[in-house]
Amino acid sequence: MKIKSLILASAVAIAAATSAQAADVVAAREPAPAVVAPTPTFSWTGFYAGGQIGGSWSDSDVSATLYKTAVPGMSPDLSGFIGGLYAGYNFDIGNNVIIGAETDWIWADMDKTNTEPFSFDSENYTLDAKIKEKWAGATRIRVGYAVDRWLPYIAGGVAYAKVDSKFAAGYANSDNALTSMNGSDTMTGWTIGAGVDYAITQNIVARLEYRYSDFGDKDYSNDDGNYRVDYKTNDVRVGVAYKF
């Protein structure tokens, strides 16, 4: 009986030890929990540069005096495609407020001619007013409020544009001009707008923007009279920039 009891006790001890070792092996083989890296917080501070395209339409007015007589005003409102570059620097001043400075340049080969009839001293005439914008640019201050990767903003500053113009008068139904005046200047004024930037990645930032620009007015003259050009534009632009 003692031998049987001893054999039974030994079997129980061996079985218990084997079960414990098996449990240790299973526990050791359980995979460690995956560690998920936190998404990095986007910082708006830094330099950026990119390209932009869009559409522009103008509010243009031409007023003239011929032989000391005022003629009807004309509005050669031009529109077309624009495209160019922009670059700037943003700085986070805290509380999600972002301020920055930016400059840009666009090519804009837009032109429009407005033709109107005019009667004076029992004669019928034709008036032609033409405006052409060759390029434009601006230097602006931006202020925005960051919401993670979104940055809605307003911006304003100095605007400038290369504008060619021409004013001519001639007899109706004739190609011969009685007088013709033209001018070419870099007009300078102001601009204001609003838009939103979105950080697609840590380095790629997309943009949508509306901008209004008033380039002031310019006067031109010859011995027959004078004319004045008043030029304003509205732009809608999209852009993509690289943030350094």
C-alpha cells in the first residue's frame, strides 16, 4: 500500500509540473500589444513657396475728354486665366493665432476693347477704349486662426499691376482715327482677401482664396485731349505650396 501511495503521489506531482510548464510556454508565446505612434501635431510656423492658378475679372472704367468736350464713359471689363507663384513665412503667436507675410506674382495676359458710338456737332463718331493687364503682384500681411490642419485667414496689403491702355476716336464707319492716345504703367494700389489653407501632409499645403484689388487710376493725354483709366480686379485662386 505504501508503494502504491508513493507511485500515485509521484504521478500527481509530475502531472502538475508538466501543466505548469505548458502554461508558461503558452503565456510566453502570447504576442506583445502593438504600440501605436501618436499622430504628429502640425506646426504652421515656417517658410513656404508654391504655385497658383485661377480666374480674374475686372471692373474697369475709362473716362475721356476730346477737344475740351467730355465723352461718355466706357467700361472695357476684361477677364481670363491667371497663374503664378507665391511665397511667405508664418509664425504661431499662440492660442492658435497665425500671422505671416507673403508676396506673389501672376501672369495675366487679359485684354478687352469697348466700342461706343458718340455724336457731337452733328457728326457721328466711334470711341474705342482698350485695357490689357500683363501681370500683377502683391505683398500682404496674413492673419489666421488654426484648427489643426485647417487655417482660415484674411489678408491685405499693397497690389501692383502692369496695365497697357489705349483710347481712340474716329468717324463712324471709318478706319481712320481722328486721335489716338495710349499709355503703359505699373499701377499701384491695395488689396484685401480671404481664404483657407489645408495641410495635406507635413510639407504639402493646399489653398483656396478670393481676392479684391484696387490699382487706382492713371491719366494720359495728347494735344487733342486726355483719358483716365480706373482699374480694379476680383480673383479666385487655388494653390499648392511646399512648407519647409
